Amino acid sequence: MSFDHTTNKELLAYAVGAALYMPATRASVAEDIIKLKNAGLVTVIIDLEDAIGDDQVDNAEESIIQHLIYLAAYAENELDSSNSLPLLFIRVRNPDQLRQMIFRLGSLVTMLTGFVFPKFSVDNGIQYFETLAEYNNTRGYNDPVLYGMPILETAPIIYRESRVDSLLSIRDLLRNYRELVLNVRIGATDFSSLFGLRRSPDVSIYDLTPIRDCISDIINVFGRVEEGYVISGPVWEYFANKGHRVLRPQLRQTPFEDTYGKNGRDMRNSYISSSVDGLIREVILDKENGIVGKTIIHPSHLRPVQAMYTVMHEEYVDALSIVESNDGSLGVFKSQYFNKMNEIKPHLNWARRILLRSQIYGVLHEQQHFVGLLPENEFTHV
């Protein structure tokens, strides 16, 4: 389905998907957004924080205004309303900058879906969301809601002795602003930095045990059905493999050959040479843990991440059958694929999430594999 920043929050939270970071100081941000939206770009986060130097802040803020002016002119002249701009976010440095940017942007702020809040904690979180709530309480009647996406990435969250208290305090804070929280995001790069770690392209973030344990606790607190949050996965940093691999590639050859014939092997090799096989494996692990969406830093990651969140036909059939059978007449029944038993009560929450995801990412044909959604051509370089 098509969506934009006015779509209802439940679906919009799932739609964020592969969120591409762009430094605010990049001169071609607006042009790149327009170019990449036809290549599958759905979400952009224009960065005022770690991606720019401390001496570049003033220039970066002015650059964002110019980028949005350019995009506003483009959108006004775009005749096809279904060909709308991606979801736009700004990652600010602190609550003071958030307030300043809302004021400076003026009417341009209505182009945004929201702001991203780095180093999120109880200490700065109230200021972030109070500023956001103040804007939303005074916005124009036809202006869309402006959302916040906190990033969990600070020492009190990753350090074992303070983790539970920190997560529960943040949970209690976010409950007061639930309607303004679009995603809860995981900042594994900052977590890794606190231990002097950086994963190699051969392993996933789940192989770094301190980070894995923390992600597990974040999911435990915010991934509960009753909390209602969508958790987005941490960034994959690699877009080219220039070193020697130690572990075997993690993409099977058969799906590529079945889908693309003789070109399948070369296509698979191109993904492996760009370390995208590691990205795909990590997205699989994200999905299995209930995470939807991922921070990305390169356009070549767009299609793989979006493709991986497309619902398999088997998943869709099972989920639809479970929801439709939730009338008390059955407790368990055989899957239409004749390979599993579907228990209605235990699997109902899973089924509802699958159907939500299917509305955004679609459903694969019964005979189709996700690799059929990947482009045969070389990666997009911007």
C-alpha cells in the first residue's frame, strides 16, 4: 500500500523500514532523496549529530532548511500524488536544538514525519517529548502529527548494573507520550564503542555478547505486545568487502539461480563482495526477534532490507487463517501448507503483526523467494 507521513500511526510505525542516514552537511541531500525514492527509498534521517563535526552545526542547520525548501518545491510540482517523498526525519543533538529547529523551520516542519532523539535517557527524554508535545498541541488543524523516535544507546542501558532500572524508567516516561513515539531504535554502534568493539562483516551484532544481551533486554521491555512499540534494528556498517573472508558466505546459491538463471551466480557474488550477505543474515535475526526496520548508511542496503520484510506467502496464509478462526470454534488446526499446527490463542499476536507487516511490505507469491525482489543491476552509488 502507499503511505506518507499522514498515515495512521500503527501502520506508519511499520512503514519506517530501512531508514537511510544522510549527513545534513551533504550538499546533495535533496537531490539524492529525489533520485533514490524511485529506487525504493522510504525513510530518510537527516543527521545533525554524529555524522557532522562539532564545528559544522550552524552550517548543517542552515543546510537542512535549504534541503527542505528544495524538496517542498519539488513536491508542489509533482503531479503524481502517489509518487510522494519518503518519510523525512531530523536527528537532533539535544532538546534545545529540537526546539530551535522547530522554530527555524516554520511551515517547513510539516514536511517532516518527526525527529530522532539520540543518547535518549530519562534525563533528556522529558525535554524532548515535552517540546514535541507542545508543538503538536498548537499545530494547525490540517498539519500532520510530528513524531519522536528515541535511540537507546547510552552507558546506563548497556551496563548490566544499571540496565533494568534505566529501561524501566524510560518505559515509564514513554508511556506518558505513547501517541508520539513512532519507533524505539537501538544504537548498537554507541553500545559497542563503550567496550571498544566493532563487529566484522563476517558476524552479526547478535554475535557480540554484551550487545546481544542488551538487545534482548530492550526487546523484553519494549517488545511486549501490551506496550505496542515497534523496535527498529541497529545499523549495518559495511557496503564493501575489501578484506579476506574468514567465514563462509551466508547466502545460498540455489534461490539466486532459480530466480535469475545463469545470472544468479554473479548476482549472488556481487552481494557477497559488498558484505550484503551479512546484512541479510542480521535482518533475518532482527525479524525473528520481533524487530521491524533497520538503520542503514548506504543506498545498496535499501532493497535487501525492504525485501526481507516482505511477508512470505506461507506466513500470510497462516496468519490470516489464525485471525479468521479466532471465534472460539477451534483451538488448533493444521496449516494449509500441511507442515505445522496453528494454535489460535498462542499464535494470535504473531498473526496480527504479520498482517500489519503485509499491508506495508506486501506478500510474496507462493512460488517466489525474496531474492526476486533484489535488483540484478549493480548497487546504487550516491
